[in-house]
Amino acid sequence: MEESKKVPIIFTRDQIESMDNFIKENEGYSRSSFVREAVEYYLGYIDMNENVNYISPLINQNIKLILSRFEVKMSEMIFKMAVEVCKSNILTAYQSELSDQALDYLDRTSKRIVAEHNGTLDLEDTQKYLDEHDVFGDVNG
């Protein structure tokens, strides 16, 4: 058993009354054991808060690291996709023998279509847009 030392403590009447009511309802407690347990509980609470203050920045730092790695990976994937789209566009333009005017019009129209659909398109939406707006009209003629 740990060595104990007697110390004077001053409580308000309300604190003593609350403590005595708890002791009456819970067998095995004395005022001394109640105060010791309360002090141990509070010391644990303070220690926990210090640990949270230590762990919280570590968690934050790890989340930032994970997000930065994700950003790098996404940027690499977007770059690779852009290269593939560019290759496809070059082949299509070469095979279609489009004039410079037609290519400029195609570029402007593509940007407008993507912007109007917030970057999300499927083939049906694109075909519907092309049908409604007569995109190719007399551009290449």
C-alpha cells in the first residue's frame, strides 16, 4: 500500500453535503477515499487533455501528408489523361483534315459544352447538344 500523508483541505458546506450524500448512497467510501478517487480521476482527465494536445497536431500532420500525396497522384493521373486526349485529338484532326477555322470553332464549342455541363458529359448529352445547336453547320465548307 502506498504511503499516505494527512493534509488539510477546505471545502464549502455544499461540497461536504454533496460528498456525504454520495458516500451514503455508495457503500465503501469514506471522505478520504472519495477525495483520493476524485483527485486521481481529475489527474487522469488533465493527463488525457495533455495527450490530446500532443496527438491532435500529429493527426493533423498525417492528414495533410495523405492529402498532399493524393493531390500528387491525382495531378499525375490528370496529366496522363490529358496526354491521351491530346493524342486522340491530333489523330482525329489529322484524319478529318479540318481547317484552322474549323479547329478553332471546335475548340470554342467544346469548351462551351463542357462548361455548360459542369465538366460531366456522356455521349447522349453531347449528341443531344449537337443536335439542338447545329454545331458543325457550314464550318468546314
